[in-house]
Amino acid sequence: YKSVAFCLNKAEAYKLTVSKDFRALLRRSRTKITNDTSLQEARAIRFAAQQASRQTHHSKKTFHICKSLREELDFLTALMNDFSIPLSTFIGHIVPREPDFVAAG
């Protein structure tokens, strides 16, 4: 998880250096929403946060995948490809139930 965050920080740092609009979005999104903040202002702050996040996560810039991220990705790929590990189960097998009635029959 830390490796992914590291790569996203690199993407954000890149956007900060090249985009004036991105810097304005980040500045706006870091404004605190308090009880005194109007509804319209709060919506604008949330929208700025959403747009800044979208620009960070949908960056077209390519980045070097560090060794630790590659190891994490390989580990997750191995888990996903191992069919002996059940990745889903019925909810009834997870939730313990205690009957609170007697069935007729």
C-alpha cells in the first residue's frame, strides 16, 4: 500500500510543477469546511477535492514502478491466480446463526 501511495505522490508532485489549475484546485480543496461554511461554498470545496483527486489518479504520465511496488503487485497477482484460495463464500457460512424459533414438521 505504501508503494502505491509513493507513486501517487510522485504523480501529484508532477502535476503541481506543471499545472497552475491543479495547484488552485489543491489550494481550494484543502479549505476547512466548518459550521459557518455556506452550502454553496462546501459544495465548491468538495468539487475541487474530487477534481484534484481525479487528475492525480488519471494522470497519463508514466512513472517508474519501484521494486517494492513490483513485489506487491506480483504477490497480489499470485494470490489472484491461486484457485486453491477461496476469494468468495456464501454469507451464511460466515455469519453465525442461532435459531430463535422451532420449525414445525
